[in-house]
Amino acid sequence: MKKQERTHLQITKLLPIAILFFLLILVSFLRDSHKPGVSAAVERCSAEDWTLLLTFIGVGLLITIISVIRLKRGYAVKQLVGYVFVLGDIRWEDNTIIQMLFTGL
């Protein structure tokens, strides 16, 4: 953990964000744009459109839940080994996680 947090480029923390961003772009392209001459794969308000949208939301929730679990485990390990938190370190307690989730939303 110490080696991983030595840098700001933490692939395991950035990968879920990259996956969600890619899926958001994909879903946006697959949904109909309502512009003349532009054809998309899925028509708005069709069964396929709702399935696509709900699948994206489900994957987003799943990635969020997994990320919160990993975050809480990492914080618990830091507490267990007596990690010295410095000014500016985020203490990932339940209320802080909830605040961050709503801020991100």
C-alpha cells in the first residue's frame, strides 16, 4: 500500500473512473441524438434504450459499491498499522464517504 500511494498515478483507483467514462461515451453515442440526418443504434424511449440506460446505471452502482468497499478496507488497514495521517489526508469514515458520493453525484 505504501508503494502504491507513493505516486498520484494509481491505476487501480483510476481504472473504475476510466471504465465509467468510456461507458458513458458509448451509451451517449448509442442513444438517438434527435438531429436530422444523424442515425444512432437505439431509438429514444424504446425498450432497448431503457435497457441500455438501466444497464449503465447498474454498472455504475456496482463499480461505486466495489470502490467504496476497497476504500474502506484500505482505510481500515491504515488504522490497523497505526498510519500517521497528516493535515489534508482524508479519513474515509462512513459520513465522509456519503458526503463524497453525493458531491460526486
